[in-house]
Amino acid sequence: MTQTTIPEDLLNLLRSVDTPTVCNAIEVAQGKRGFNRFTRGTMQHCKPGDPAIVGFARTAKISGLAPPNEPAEIIRERRLDYFRSMAAGSGPTAAVVEDVDYPNCVAGWWGEVHVAVHKGLGLKGAVTNGVMRDLDVMDDGFPVLSGSVGPSHGFVHVVEIGTPVNILGMRVAQDELVHADRHGALVIPAEVVSDLKEAIEGVIAREAIVLEPAREPGFNISKLEEVWAKFEAVRT
């Protein structure tokens, strides 16, 4: 697919806000509720509180529950092809890797070595339904959002490169724009990018109608009724 260009001011804004805010803003930009291109269930984050992962997806599929049934030289070459693919594409990029063994994943693809390698190749983070490990020794500055945490690498090997993936119900194609943090991940539709900065700023401003009074001394039900009416009049 054709990759969308992200203006620098939007990119900085996306990195500073959480994924629920972006989810709300997409609905504002679309003018309706019902956006559903996000992960389901609770995921694990290697360093909760890190800035959001924002990047164009570099996709792949792995497996590790059983040994590969192809010759070792093919498996080795495919892994190098995987790294070549991960290193390609216009930035910012993020790895989006499906473990096809889900929900029985055992292969900790995301650990100290692969985090360092992917970070060194210029990617901004990783999203997977699979396993991460080495939490205490992962490099800073490369968030990983995973389906689970575990100790082993199993028989891990790459099975597909650059094909569409499914991460806990979120379908992602190569080069689609992804936003992820400790809440989960979502795909930002290309058609909303031009309106997204305004939509995010609008979400924040509208929530402030309630949040600012609620955090002031003397807030009560009467004040809530007053501000909630204003909030309802402008929310999506």
C-alpha cells in the first residue's frame, strides 16, 4: 500500500498522547462512533509510561512452538530477509509481528538482542501478540507491547515477511500507521491523517470542560450538571 506522510507537528503530538485519546480522535475525524481497528484484551508493556509507539508497520509472522520443517539454510536466509525488510521503508517505522502459535505462544522473539538490533536499524518500537523477555536488560527507547511475558525462545523462526498480520484482533498491513502504548494498539486510517491533529486537540479541549471543574475544590453535583450539559453538546 502507499505510505502516508506524517507532518512533524502531528508526529510529535501523536508521541505525546495516549492511544485512547487517538482512538477517540479518529472517531471525531470520521464524524461517528464505531472505529474498531484496535487490539482486544490486556497486553503487556515492557516499560509502562514510555512515549507512545508511532510508526509505519513493518510486518512479519513468526512461530516457535515446534521446530521448522524447512532446511536450516532457508530459515537462516529468511531471518536475514526479515531484518532487511525491517530496515526498509520510510520512517518512522515500527515492527508489527504476529506469532502464529497464538494463544499458545512460547517464543520470546522480543528480548535483549532483538530489541537492540531493531532499535539500531531505526525502528521505534514493536507490537506483537507473542512473547517478550529480558525485561530488565532491554534497551531504553524501544517500547515493546506484547501478548505475554515468558522465559524461552522456543524454536522461533520467521515464517512470513511483509504480509498482513493479526495482533489480538487488529489487522495490519505493511506500511499502515500504528499507534500503541500500555493500553493497546490501533491502526490510524490514512484518510484521517490530515484532520487528526485538529481532532486530537479537540478531544483534549472538550474533555477539559469536565476535567478542570472536577479537579477544583468545591466541585459538586450541581456543577457537574452544568458542565456535563456543555460537554454533551460538543462530544462525538
